Amino acid sequence: MVKTKSILRYTYEQIVNAWCMYDWGSSAFSTTVESAVLPVYFEQVVAAGLPGNTATVYWGYTNAVALLVVALLGPILGSIADYKGNKKSLLALFAALGIVATALMVFIDVGDWLLALVLFLIGSASLGASYVFYDALLPHVAREDDIDYVSSKGYAWGYLGGGILLAINIVMIQVIWADSTWGTRLSFFTVAVWWAIFTLPLLRRVPEPSAYTAGIEADVSALAAGFQRLAQTFREIRKYRQLFLFLIAFWVYNDGIGTIIKMATIYGSEIGIGMADLIGALLLTQFAGIPFSLMFGKFSSRIGTRRAITIGLGWYTLITIAGYFMSQPWHFWVLALMVGMVQGGTQALSRSLFGMMAPKARSAEFFGFYDVSSKFSGIAGPALFAVVGQLTGSSRLSILAIIAFFLIGLLLLNRVDVEEGRRVAQAENLATMGAE
């Protein structure tokens, strides 16, 4: 049974923009904390007393653990959200946990490497969990013929919002408090404030999708209902064959993308590239990602979503090969621009392609699986990066291993029958509408 939960009070454009604003706000954590500032601050200041490349190794393992937490929780949380019709409240809960952990990073100073790792673990895992519900809202927010562009718009706004705050943080770190750690530490606090403010439009304007209770025993707890729904999905897994084949492909190729995002700055720092170049180049990635994400969204309407993703993955393979030979700061700038050209577009189209093949009434459950694929894919890459770096004493050889993720992912992606996957989702959507 489907329970009606809300009445639209805003225009389509207002709802889409409010949804995109969460990307604008939360992406500040991805840029300042995960990618640009904290990795370098951790390696050069907080954990400077650790021997050899231990800081890089610990960073890789912590990323892997954070992703594992979300991967284990994602599907059951998604199933509960569909059953209860509370995607927005669960998003708010995990966003709040991440915001508090990020705000507490202001206390991280020299030698506080364990505190830094714990707070980063909480913040990163909470952000990942909130994206289960954020992504699950996409099929409800966007029209079917507009989903590629709306997903790409979310990424573009994320680049813009995260990039603006990163630019402010750079001024704080290199100009206002250039002679102390306060610029860096306060930059983490600004991320928390930014994330909190720009979560509010989504909570206010985006309508909560209806609860979906069909096939669930009466008078059961939300947790039990969540497990019942998961069991039902696994019993019907053949029905969603194309959807789950895409998940496997995404699992593999996103491992390469995620590893580049999470390990680029700390790898650059290890081979001697300075903080100014590292942060500046990543700022270039942010702003290059804005137009290219939107271009990918439009480009896909001409050549097809899957083909556009394929082009992006081929470009990533070239980036990975070039990364092995990187030795000068200008190399990092060029690679940052190359990443900005495909990063947002490839991920946005992957999200929208999945959204096309997922039944709307169970969007949180299926996006829970999507995020499992996303997070588990992010475990192998950073973990492999850390292991190879630990065994060889250098992270340069870790770069080459990433190529396999793109090549295998491409092979699997091209076996997905997208039209069949869409037909299955549309049939279930029609059946659900009939139950209202």
C-alpha cells in the first residue's frame, strides 16, 4: 500500500534547486575536508611525527573503514526509509552527525592524528549515509526526461558551492592565518556551518515521497520491515538483472574514480608537491567541473547516457597513466583540469542511469544498494593504494593498479541492457500507482 505523505507547495524549478542546494552545501566536506585541506594538513602537520609514509597508509585505511560503515548500513536504512516515508528526516539526522564531527575538527592540532582520524571517520561516514537518502530523492524530484540534467546540475552546484568555500578557506590558510594552524582549523568549522545552512532548503521545499508498505506484514517494527523488504528484493533479483549488472559495473569503475578523489592530494604531498599547488589545482578541478558537468548532462541526450559514461571512463584511464609519471607541480595542475572535465559528469550520469532503472516507490532501498556499490568500490581502491604503498615504500606504483578498475568496469557496463532495465522499473511504477 502507498500512503500519500505530502502536497506540492513549490514549483518544479524551486524543488529541483532546493535538492541541488544539498550538493552545494555538503560538497564543502568533500572538497575542503576529504580532498584538499585535511589530507595535506594531516600528512604535513598533524601526523608529521609518524615514520615514513605511515600517515598516507593510515589515511587510506580510515577512508576504507568509513566507506565500509556506509556500505553495511545503506540498504537497510534505505528499506526503512521507503517503509516509513522518512527519507528527509534520516538525511537530516546523518547530516547533523557529520556537521557536528566536522565542527569539532577545529580542535585538531599537531600530534592529534588519532582525533583527526576519528572525527574524519564519523564525518565521512555520516556524509555517505546522508547521500543514500539524497540520491533516493532524485527520481521523485526530476522528471523522467530531465533526470540526466538534474543529476548533473546537482553535481555542478556541488562543485560551485564546494569551490567557493574552498577559495575562502585558501585565503584563511595562506593569507589571514598564514603563520599558524588556525586558518586550517577554522576552515573545518566553516565547512560545518556551510553544510548546515544549505541543507535547510531541501528540508523545507522538497516533498517527502510516499511511504511504501506493500508486501510487508502488518504491525512490524521499521527495522523488521526493512529486513523483510531486503529479503523480498533478493527473492526477485532476477527481475532486476540489468539494474544489478549495472551496480557491479559501477562498483568496479567507481573504485577508480573514488581512489583518485580521495588519495590525489596526499599522494601529491608525498612526492613533494607543495600545499599551495595541491589546493590550488583542486580548486581548478572544482570550477572546471561546473560547466563540464552540465555539458555532460546535455551531451548524454544526444549520444545516450551509457555512451557518455564510457567516454568519461576512457578519459580517466588516460589520467591514471599520466599520474604515474607526475613529478612537477604543473603536472598536478594539468591532471586536476583533466579530472574536472569528467568527474562530475561521469558520476552524475551514473546516478541518473541507475535512477532510470530503479522503481520510484523503493528508491531509497535501491539507492541503498547503489551506495553499497559506491562505498564498497571505495574500499578496495584506497585499501589497495595503502597496501601497495606500504609494501613498496612509495605510492607511485599504487597509481597503475587503478587502471584495472576502469577497464573492467567498461567491459561490464557495455553488457547492461539499459532499455530492459527501464522497462522493468516503469512496469513497477505503474503497478504502484494503481495501488494508491
